[in-house]
Amino acid sequence: MTPAARLEATLDLLSEVENDPRPADAVTSGWFRARRHIDDSDRGSMLELLYALLRHRARLGWWLARQASSDTPRNRLLAWLTLAEGKTPDQIKRLFDGAKFAPSALTNPEDALLLQLRGSSIDHPDMPEAVRLECPPWALAPLRRRFAASLGAEMAATLVPPPLDLRVNPIKSTRAAMLHELKSLGLRAEATKLAPNGIRLRERLSLARLPGLKSGEIEIQDEGSQLVALLLDAKPGERVVDFCAGAGGKTLALAAQMANKGHIVACDVNAARLKRCAERIRRAGLHNVETRVLASETDRWVKRHKGGFDRVLVDAPCSGTGTWRRNPDARWRPPELGLDNLVDLQSRILASAARLVKPGGRLVYATCSVLSEENEDQVAAFLAAHPAFQVVPLHQAAPHLTGSAHSDHLSLTPARHETDGFFAAVLQREAAPALAVQTHPTSPRDAA
């Protein structure tokens, strides 16, 4: 594709992302599936530009408002080419020339916009803090509370494109074998620093180039997510619940930890997500998992299985603030329930799931959020209401991850760990008291 054709195709894709309620990754995946003629190089360039436009939406919108221009995909692209890539009006005109496969020729208002923006950079001292940090207004106060002086660095890290992380399925392969295979395909593959089955790719590519995905030898999973699953420390033969399993990323990791032995129940209130989970389970060659749709967090199934499981994972629905570098469109979609209602839901889910943990069992509460309201505060409130549970400090639960701790918990951020933002607390339920052995005094008659 020519540079102009890539711009026109990116504009088409951006418009589709803007008008589709689905997450951007789902939209782009379908868009490229319908256009298999686009090669990896063009695909990578288009995705890089698309996600840059999504990540810098606040500042681009501020500049457009300053120039009294409407915030359309096309104007946003023109502003990006000028402010971020430093292209001159003449260079942009040559790309927007109306030729076949190229963007249509610039209008007079667009010409004026380029002249007004010429010589400026994407940052400006008059920008409000939320705009400068590319932070949605609803999240600024809780993020400042969480990060204080490091807020700027943390937000900047969410603007850096993430690598592609894979988890090797040890039921079917080994990390060494998969590293060799990926490198033989000409890919820059390296072992992840903390997750023992993780592989990191430093380039964008069509997933069709990864045969291990179809065979179930590898799964796409951020290194941070892999670490959360490891904290459950699920053993072969145990009974385990993944209470908010979704499409099953952590379920698959847990089943592999258990060497395909024991029993895992993957629960969710969304049947479609669980169907996707079941498909992935079959592809991975796992047979120790069953899926169960729950009507709500207080489904009768929970009461019937009270105290019946060794390990319970609660990967709670959350604001998703930890995934903003990977899902930049999510940054501009506030939590559907609002943060306060979302925190209430998390509390109810955690309290209900805790009933499943047997005495002496382990409960892991996790989110892909970096907000204290959803993480440390949530755990503190749970412990105050459930004295039978105690925190297992990270230096005991996972000594090799102590550099990832925020207090006693796992706390990962893009700026500090090059992972998505994740939180996890390991909680232990007290063991059942031992039954006292009743003794009877010996009578004189018995002694005789």
C-alpha cells in the first residue's frame, strides 16, 4: 500500500471503531479478517496510527476545539500528522490528493486548520491537567490519590504501545520449544522476566502467523495476568473455582498449573463469554474444567457448594484502568455502572465467592485496575467484615514478586513493570479447629 492508501484505510477503520460499541480490538480484528490482502507491514503501520489517534484523543480534541474545528476522525488525523509527526501543509496535501485509494482532497476549512496548527506541537502549556495526561475527568482524582507525584509517569506509560505477550500451554509444549519455533518464523521473541511460561513479542503481526494459537500450544495473555493466576497456587487434584472467568484466560492457566488433574469450575454471568471459554479449553487439550453460567453473584449454586473448594479466584469486573495502554478506546468509555456502583458490585461478588472457600483454603481477589478504591480499599473492607480471612503477604505467597508489591499485595503498572496494570491480594481462610479428643478419668475399679 502507498502511504496515502494506508491513511485512507486507517480513516475507514477509525470511523468503524468510533461507530461500533464493541472494543476496538474486536472491531479491528473483524475489519482485517475481511481484508486479508493487507500484509503484516501495512497492518502494523495502520494499527500503530489508529492506536496513536485513540491514545492522544484528549490533546487532539483540545487543539481542534481551540481552532473551532469539529472533532471528526479526519480532522483528528490531520491534527496528528501536523502536531505529532511534524508534517507541513504541503506534505499533507500531497497525501490527501483525491487519487485512487487516497483520502479525498482537502477542503478550504481543512487547509485553514493545517495553517493554524503549523509549527505547534501536541502539548501546550494552557492544557488542563486531565487533557495533558490523556485522563478522562472521572478518573483524575482517584488516579492522583493512587499515584501522587508519580501520576505523570504512570499516565505517560499508558501511551506506549504494549508488546504482545503469550503464555505457553505446558500440557502441549514448553517455553524453550515455542521460543525456538517463533524465532524460526523471524519473530523477535523473548522469555518474560517474571512469568515462567511467558513469551514476549516486540512487533505487531497478524495472529495467523502464530500456528501455536490454533493448536492450543500458546495463548495470548499479558504477563501480569499470568502472574495473577500463579498466585492462586492451584495444585493437581484440588477443587478450584474461577468465579468471574469470562473468556477463560486465567482458567486455562490454572488448569495447566494443575497438570490437567483435579477439577475447575469456570463461572460467569455471561453465557457467550463462557462459550468462548469452553472452545479455548477444548483447543488447549484440557479436560479438568467445567463451565457454569450463574444468574448473579448470589446464584443458588454458590450456597449449595459452600466451603467446597480449595482455591477460589475472583477476577472482579472493574474500571479497566490497568488496560488503557492495550485498550486505549476503553479510556474514553467510563464504567457503565459508575465507579461507586462498580465498587459495590465488587464487594458483593467477593463476599459471595468467599463462601465457596473451605477452611484453610485460599481466596485471590484481583482486578485489572490501578485504583485504590477497587483494590486495597476493597480488600480492607472485606477483611473487616470477614475475620475468618487473613492476608498472605506477597513475600510469603510469591517471594520472587516482592518487587511488584504495593503493601502486602501484587501491584503491577505499565510504568514500573512493563505489564498491564493488575492488582491481586492473596487471602487465606482460617483452618477448622481440630476436634478435641475426649478422655475419661480412670476409675479405681478399672485400675484394679
